[in-house]
Amino acid sequence: MRAGIIAFGITIVAFSFGSTVVHAEEVRCQAIRDSAQCAAQPECWYDAANNTGCLPGPPPAVDRCGNHSSESVCNTSSFGCTWNAGDEKCESKAP
């Protein structure tokens, strides 16, 4: 009976240690509170726009031209933007 309880306890401990290894990278990025320290880690990125802090993985692709709201600003930007009259929004020029 004691051997069964000890074996059960060892199994529970083994499973709990096994599951923490899987999430170790994610916890490390999310534990960083400083944006500069987050930016220094190549596997992390800091999401200041949505105020979610340091996140694991690569940052999502963002169209830099999407922030321009008028045609005059869009066409004079140095990001290579062009105004789409049909959608009335600024978009990146196709390569």
C-alpha cells in the first residue's frame, strides 16, 4: 500500500515538472516588465500599443502606411506609401 502511494506521489511530481518545461520560454518573456530589457531579448517583443507588455515570439507584421489618414500626408511620407482612392486609405506600395 505504501509503495503504491509513493509511486503515485512520484508520478504527480514528475508530471508537474514536465509541464513547466514546456512554458518556460513564454513565462520568461512575460516576466520582463521593462521595455528595454524586453527589446534586448531576440525571442521577445514589447507590445506598447495594446499595453500587453513583453510577449514571446516574433512581432506581427504591421503596415507602416496605415497610420496616415490623409492623402497629402500619405503621398509625402518617406515610407513608400501610396493613397488608395477606392478604399480611401494609405497603403504600402507593392514591391
